[in-house]
Amino acid sequence: MTTTPRLIRPATRPVRSRFFDSALWDDFPMRGDDIIISTYPKCGTTWTQRIVGMLVFGSAAPFSVQESSPWPDFRFIPVEATHGIAASQTHRRFLKSHLPFDALPVHEGVKFIHVARDGRDAAMSFFNHKRNYTPGIVAEFTRVSLEDPKFGDALDFVPTDPAQHFHDWLVGDEDAMGDPGASYFAMETSFWEARSDPNVLLVHYNDLKADRGGEMRRIADFLGIAIDEALWPTLIEAAGFDAMKAASDELLPTAADIWEGGGKTFLHKGTNGRWRDIFRADDLALYDAKVAAEFSPELAAWCEHGRLGAKVLAA
């Protein structure tokens, strides 16, 4: 366990969506060797938590991701429970977030890993994520939304049409989840602007698929974790989608409370490009226009292709 690290800068803007709240980091007790894995939803968060956990533990044995990787900004876990889990951990902690870099506090020594994915793939995966919510979790989402004066409504949390969901993701509230600061475009812009920070590592979903072993070694180097060479093949194999899905009951033991079918539903397919024959042409054109307006050409190339595909500096 390390001492409380020096605060380099607080969050520079608040973000409170229907699901995440940056204020929940204000009194979270940080440690100087903490790792924060921050992504837009459905961009490889759990995948990266699994990878980082194996590197930290030096083992491919399955572990409960929720118990091993606390999520301070999630509004649906009591603060006391999150703090209690985090305080009890004696291993190097790897924390989860769905907030952009500028909505997170920066402490001396704390490492950030951001994982990106093409927005169309993220939106398609987000649809599959939402359509399988259990009635119990929908009731809880609805209660919090109704009680929050910022929202005060009963949103339809379970979409049924992936094409309409993508349209709403582009022009409605599906992307930002109630706060523009939580949007895909805000997230990617924020971390891209921080890419030269030595304590920030950008990883891409495409690169993890194309060269999982290489990206895992890159993450280990960034975190300063040495892994015995003989162990690498086992770790790389355990981080594969099929292996994770087979171990989903151990990795995600409480998933059945949130998704019908539990962890095997949460780990849906892990593939890209499923949107191609589903999203409408006019919405795809609108997405291209939004990317051109919101992103630099370099950031647009990074988000679509990743570091290996776009050949852009992202680390």
C-alpha cells in the first residue's frame, strides 16, 4: 500500500450523466500506484480490466472483475461499498471509469489507460448491452433518473431497434447519457489531447484484436510490471474472447442481476463491423460529418483504425 499521492490537478469540469458522476471521485482515497482504466462504454473496458488484473496478479486465474476493479464514478453502487472494497485491497489497484480525462483528478504517480473503439462499433455494442437489461436494473435506473432534478424523467432504457438506437445516439441522448461531457466525442477528444502525458496510455480495441500479445506487453511496460517470459502465452490465451466468455461466471459473477443471461450476454460477440448492414445510410453520413466536425483528421483516423492501422502517434 502506498501513501496518499499529491494532487496535480482536480477535474477541470464536472460530468454527471444518468449513470456516472465525476463528483464521486472527490473524496475517493487514491494511492500513488493506482491504475485508472477509463473508456467510453463498450470499447474494451472489461477486456482491459482482465488484462491489467492478470498483469497485477501475475496469474491467468479468473477473478471477479467487479470485486477486483472498483468503479468510483458509477452512481448505482453505494459510495461506502466502493470505498470499502478499494480500501480492503492490498494488491496494486486498477480502477474503472467511464469519464473523460478532464473530468478525472490527476494524482502524482497514478497511471491512466484509455481504450478507444470506432464509434459505430461502440454504438452497436451499446445497443446489445442495453437491450438485455433485467427488469430489476431498469427499475433502478428509472428510480435514479426520476429522483435526479437534472433529469426527472423515465427514459426508455431498453432500445429495440439498433438502427433507431444509432440515430438517437447521434442526435439524441443515447450517446451522452444525459451529459454532453460523457459523450463518445468528448471522451475521445479529452484523452487524445492528453496522449503526450507520460502517465497516459492510449490503447485501441482494433489493436488488441490484431496483436493481443503485443498490446499486453505494451501495457505491462507502461505499468512497469515484469512478467516471466514463460507465463506470457498463458496470459495471452486467457485474454482471448472465447476464454473470457468460457470463464464469464467467474469473471462477472453478479452479471445476472443486470443482464438477462448474465456474463455470457455481457460478453456478446467482441466483433467489429456488425453495423454495416444495419445502420441507415443517412445516419452513417451524419456520423461521418460529426466526426469531421468534432475530431482532427489524426484523431478520426485513430478512432476508426487504431494505432497499428492508422499509423498515428498514440502513445
